[in-house]
Amino acid sequence: MLKTVTLTLFLIFSLSITAQNSIIKGIVKNTDKNPIEGVTISYLNYGTTTNKKGEYKFSVPGDTKIKITFRHISYTILTKTITIPKNKTYNYSPILKPKVENIDEIIVKDNKKDAQGFIQINPADVIKIPGANNGVENILMTLAGVNNNNELSTQYNVRGGNFDENLVYVNGIEVYRPFLVRSGQQEGLSFVNPAMVQNIKFSAGGFQAKYGDKLSSVLDITYRTPEKFAVAMTGSLLGGSITVEGNMLHHKLSAILGVRYRNNSIFINSKDININSNPNFTDIQTFLSYEVNSKLKVDFLGNFSINNYNYTPITRRTKFGTISNPLELIVFYEGQEKDKFKTLFGALKGSYIVNKNLNLSLTTSTYQTIEEEYYDILASYNLGETNSDFGSSNFGDVAFSEGIGTQLNHARNNLDALIGNIEFKVTYKKDKFQLNLGIKYQKEDIKDRINEWEVIDSVGFSVRPPNHISNNQPYEPFTGEIVPFQSIKAQNSTIIDRLIWFAQYSKNSNWNNHKIWYNIGARSHNWNVYGDDIETSNQIIYSIRGQFAIKPDWEKEMLFRISGGMYNQPPFYRELRNRNGVVVPDVKTQKSIHIVLGNDYSFKLWKRPFKLTSEIYYKNLTNVNTYTVDNVRVRYSASNNATAYATGIDLRLNGEFVPGTESWISIGFLKTEENSDNRGYISRPTDQRFKFGMLFQDYVPNIPNIKMYLNLVFNTGVPGGSPSYTDPYNYQNRLNAYKRADIGISYVFTDAINQYQSGWLQKFKELAVGFEIYNMFDIQNSITNTWVRDVYSKQFYGIPNFMTSRVFNVKINMKL
């Protein structure tokens, strides 16, 4: 009876409300009188979209002044204010004007970036797209050729390179990252604050000579210069941020300040290790721009960050193996780890416009990092076969132990690095050509102390390194000294001086009716390595790079490009230090001959804009400094004893899969191998053969304020590494494929398009509330192997280190 009464009242209430409403309908067309599909028509939080015939229809309040908005990604926004009498139908069929741009401007500006091989990324997507590390790097992971199987890390490898082979610039200033970080969960925040970003450009290879000396990629970030006061805030279970911006002094000084805080506890506690942990990360960043006069402008970029990583493991249970041979590792821990990474960065840049053709700039920057890595962790482990008999009362328990022992890890590592530089650049533009010149001096002063060792004890017997004196325990007593299985102890004081210059000529022109763009440039890099107990080493390298692009005068929108040349990577401090912690000053530059063939094809599908980008690339590498990767820590051999190659193809299709939103699908095929000491080619640690990435945006058609963002990544497995003191040629097994899906759903109360003139929402320029699910399907992904040794069989077992499981997060974004 109660249900019947409730239902009746609900129907009466609904009918009374409906009776107060009116109907608006019509057909949306373009200037050619053709219907437009996928136009979003909205009023406050209600709306609909046009069908294939351009038709729409929805209910609005009667006798009320309302503002209807028509928007489509390819057309200008149209707003109509109307009042419809109650219970009436109003026919309105607007004509939307296309977003017209001057053809010459497209060639010179927009297509110029395509010709240079850059991918443009919308900064608004960076904040919206879900991911364990919400930032620019999270978007990069969806691109072909960009890989990382560690969702807690902001680092990435590109087309077979490692984490140290990527350039990152903010407003033309190169930025750096800490040295000692060895796991993704220690990283916290990347340098780039997404709330301060205006433009994002990314090149996965074949970049210009004006960019620095690295082997793989360039990420070029531009922070915005604010024009008016605004406050933006975000908050979630992971932390939050606040960004304040505005201008003052009669619009001469513009300032933007961002503060971020993050705590990774919900991710770390979701793993298969029971721990007590409180990793917290804080970042303060500012960008100031002062216009002295119409010709002189001074910019300042500053950053301070501190990462505190306190980690106390308790137990670990990891099940792995196969159905026929199930295994389990059980570990009990004692001890803890306490790490601290403190960085300070400041850069001052002056730009002077001599005349309309000539621009000069002088930039000086200083970066300092002080890092501490302290841990003492004792692990008692039991590795064994589990009982797979479903009918047994001990099903799932360890039935037979194949390895029992303990492992003690100790470290007292400190590093203090100070990097300072000064750079002078000249830009000369006239007609359709441009000349760029630059010279830079940089000094790096690094003081480093490494003291870490590992003792392994298996069933009561200390395991000695393979190169140590052998023994026949327990049958014969052994009287030799007890030594760690591995030990690194070194103290370095290293200074590196660098003098770098470049020159680059660029031009866009016409060839018959075809548009062409090209550049050619040269670089030189001279560096000195010296310090306490280090023999001075001086080296110099030169490189030439070029790009050529043509946009044929065809009916189809096509752009073809070829780029490449000589790419060198003079060793940074990390590459000079070998696996024993000793600095080798005469390590040579790693060299690569790189060629990239690319094509952009713009077309209409379902009467909506799409673009297919494809690139084929090949790298031939010499003087290769081989390395191992443990989580995100890279350790080099410092020997230049290998050659290598990387080849592959990257495809990216982006466009309006859903009307009014941009999504994309990326596919990449890669093969990279190295040959050490002429022993034959084996897979490099970053040999990720296949990559699929998708970023998908959608909304509810009748309620366009409900947005959905989906982030999908599938990477085939990389080599799982090898135990210490072993030959990597004998360990070429791969980890399982990396599969991950993150989803975010939010409700947008107001944004730049839908603004309220009254009520509590009028105070907000933007307001959105939603939730995110990371690793939606709760897939167990592994990043590396922990190697456990059985003293009797001398066999190593690779136990996968699983990444984060499914995690739920709530999030709020607002702008005042």
C-alpha cells in the first residue's frame, strides 16, 4: 500500500512539473545548409545532441528567461536567449558558422608544429584524465612509442631509450630530476605543475638542433602568463593543489603560484606487501613575468620540493608460477627505510626585442638537490610449492619449501648536486626564414657517498659472491671471512664543465603550389670531468640535424616529413658512475644516427574531423653505455662496450569519436637490441615490442554535464632483468604484459561555457566533482623481479614485484 501511494504521489508530482515545461526543437545546419550531427545543445545542467539529420528536441521551463547554448568542436559557439510560454513548442533552427582560419596562418603556425614532428596536447586534458600520477606524463603514456610499466613513476622511456634520454623544458629552460630515486613510489610529483601549463609539445624523435643533447625525446612546456586574477583548487584522497594567478603594477607584472601536496599511501598499501608507510611530497612553484618596457621582459621560474619517504615493511605474500606448479613467497620483515629528497630550482630570463626581426635572450638557472637514502631491512623468506589439491584442508598453503633464508639490506647513501648555467640566444626572423643561435656554459658539482651492501643467508649458511673463494659447506668447515653477497662503497667529488653552442636555419616556402618547411642545424658540446682522485678528461663532439616537410596541393589533407641526423648524449654524472660506484671520467658520448619518416592525414569520418599520424623510425647506436633497470633506478656499466639499434612504427588516430570531444588511439611496434663485446644481440631492458594506448572522452547525451574519461594501456612484457653478478645473456625471460584501465566520471556544475548569473554557482568559473577508479579490472602487473636463491640447487627464482591493485579515489576541481 505504501509503495502504491508513493508511486502515485511521484507520478502526480512529475506530471505537475511536466505541465509547467515547454518544448524547443529544430534542425541545426551549417552555412551550406547541411545538417550537423553531434551538436551539443544545453541549458544549465540539461541538454541533448543532434542526430544524423541535425534534429534536436528537449524540454525547458516555461515562462522563464533561459539561455540555450549550441556548441560543436568544428563550429563557433552560438547562444540564444528566449522565453517560451508554458506548454508551448518553440521551433528554432540555427545556422552555425565554421571556425575559419587564414590558410597562411595554418601553414606558418599550426602546420609548422606538425612539420617539426611535435604532438600538441591540450592542457585541459591533463587535469581531467585519470591516472595514478595525474600530470603531463600520464597523458604521454597513452602515446605510441612512450612506455613505462610503473604507474607510480613519472618517468618514461621513448622508442627503446631509458629514463635518462629525455629532454624536458619549461619556458625554454631545461629542468632536472633527483638522482637517487630507485622506485616509483618514492617519486611523488613531477616537476611540471599541470595547473600552470599553457602549451604542451612533445617529440618522440628526430627533433631540431636547437634542442639539447639527448638520444630520445623532447617535452617542451610553456607556462602561461596570466591576464586576470583567478584561484584554482583541486582535492582528492591523494592530496590537493591550489594555484593563484593574476597581474599587478598596471599589468606590467603577471604572477602565478602553485602549491601541491601528495600522499601515495593508498597506492602503496594496496600492494601485496603489508607495510606501515607515510610517503608525502610537497611542491611550491612560481612563474613571474615583468614587462619593463615594450622591448624588455624579465621572467623568473622558481621551484622548491621536498619528498619524505618513510617505509616500514611487515610481511609479504606473493603467489606466482603456473597452475601445474604454483609457488608462493612468504617474507617477514624487520627494519625500516627513511629517504628524503630536497630540490631547489631558480631561473631568471631576460628577453629583449631589438627590432621586429631580432630578439635576444639571456637565461641563468641554478638547480640543487640534497638527497638521503637510509635503510636497514632484514627479510626472512620461505619460498615453496603450494598445495594445489582442492580437496585438501591445507589447500593454498606451502607444502614443500625450495628456499629458506634471510636477506639483510643496508644503505647510507648521500648526494649533494649543484648545477648552474648561463645561456645566450639570438633569434632573427625575416620574411619566411628564421635563424637561431645559442651558446651555453654549465657547471655541475656533485658530491656523492655510496655505502650499501646485501648479506644473504640460506638455511644458516652465508652466501658469498660467485667470484669469492669456494667452499664445501656443510661437509667441510669453512674458515674464510664472511663477506656480503654484494657491496658498493665509494665516495666521489666530481665537477663537470660544459660549453655548448648551436646554430639553426629554418625556412617555410612554396614549391609550385606545394607548401614546404625545412631546417638544418649544427651543435657542439665540449666537456671536462675532474675532481678529487679523478684524472681529468676532456672531450668534444659535433652533430648535424635536419628536417624537411611538404604539404602537397592535393584535395586530401596530407603532410609528409623526414627528419633525423646525429644525436649524441655526453655522459651526465649518473652515466659516469659504474656499478661499483666509481666515477669513470673518460666515458664517451653515446651516439645515434636517427631517421624518422612521418605522415599526417587529416580527414572527415562521420562528418567529424580526424587525423591519422604515422611515423617509421630507425636508430643506429654506437658507444652504448649498457645499463640495468631495477624499478626506476638505472645503473650503468660506464664502459661504452656495446652497439645497439631501435626500429619501429608508431600510429596515432585522434578525433571526435564522440561529437564535441577529442579522443585518440595509439599503436606502436618496437624492437631494440644491443650487442655487448661482440657476443651477439639480445633485447635491451626497454624492448617493449607492442604498445596499445587509448584515451577516450564521453558524456551523457541528455545530460552533457556528466563526463567520462577512460585511460587504457596495454604493453607487452619487457625483459625481467637478471640477478647480481650474473650474465644477462642467460636471463632473457620476459615479464607478463602490462594491462591497465583507469576511469574517471565527473559532474560539471559550471565551466567556461556554462556560466551562472545568479545563485551559489555564480561565484565559480569552474566546478566539477567526481570519482576515479585506478586499475579498474584489478590486474596484477609486475615491474621487476626479486631474485631468491636456493643454496642447494644454486638456482635463482624470479619473484614478480606486483604493482598497485584497484584503488578508488574521489576528486573535486574548482576555479574562482
